[in-house]
Amino acid sequence: MAYSTILFDLDGTLTDPGLGITNGILYALDKMGIEKPPREELYDFIGPPLKATLMARFHLGEQGGTDALRYYREYYSTVGLLENEVYPGIPELLQQLRAGGKMLIVATSKPEIYTNHILEHFDLARYFHFVAGCTLEGERLHKHEVIAYAIDQCGLAGKEAEIVMIGDRKYDMEGAKVNNLSRIGVTYGYGSKEELEKAGANATADTAKDLETLLL
């Protein structure tokens, strides 16, 4: 299928944010006097809405979740968002897609203010027509809401058959399915092939080169 519009998740799909996100969580837990688990246990936090995940994992109430998120952002907004790196082959892939006339959109559960900073820092912003994410106030927390927002803002309603969502977690696949989009899961991020296929991925890709084969 030759898609005219391609939505990309950010964390685990375009860039590897593992160090910055886990450092931010460890910082928040330290501030709150909560025993810190090993870093490898925190990689599951990459992808889903962070406040809800913190509340569930550490048995926090609403106020505790709010405090944890505030401390996390205290670290992440100044240091953590740049403890990050672009996956191999991604800039070249984006360049080829743009040259091929594709509309490229970022659809992420990360706040837009952080997303734009990351894209600018790593010189990826120039490839994208639009960036859709959540807000610091908590609007569009869920992936299906972010995707619906991108479709609306870019005037793509009625063109869902021409759009594909690319992401590394089940939330990307499920959000795309709600919006009747095709779905490609990437296995180099933080979700397994099994997770992606179970969530409805139409295809999976192990590398950026595999994505190129599927998209061009």
C-alpha cells in the first residue's frame, strides 16, 4: 500500500529516550522518598501516559501522581529530554519519504513542548508537516486522542485509508486502530513483536531500512 501520510511515534520510534526518561523517574522517586527500582524495570514507562503509570506502579494517589509528574518534569525539561539519541537510519528514511512526497506527522503522548525541543535539537523538525502531542495541562493524554487531533488539524478526515501509524508500543497500534488507520510496529524500540502483533500491527519492522521497504 502506498501511503500518502505517515504518522510517527517519537519515543522508541524516532529516538531512543531511555536514559533521560528513566533518569527523570529516578529523580522523582528520590525526591518523594520512594525506594528506587533497578533502571531496567522502568523501561515499561516509555510509551503510556506517565502520570497514570507512576500512580499504578508506586501505588500513588492523585496528589502523589501529580507530585511525581512535577518532579519528573523538573528533571526532564532541563536535562532528560536531551539524554536521548536518534535511531540509526531515521534521518535518511525521513529524507527519502519527504522527497517521495509523503506528508509526515509526529503523533506522540509526550507533551508537544518537549517534542518540538527534541526534534529541533536533533535536526528532525524540518521533515515534519505537523507535531501532535499532549499538553502540560493533560489534554490528549491517550494515543487515540493524539491521532484524532492530528487527523483533524491536518484536514485528513475521510482519508484514513491512505494513512499509516508507526510506533513501538501497543498504545500506538491500539490508537491507530481506533482511528481506522493502518499500523506498522517497530521492534527496535521498547515493545516486542509479540506485543505489537497482539495489539493489531499489520506489519513489523526491525530496522529503519525495513521501514523504508514497507513505505516506499
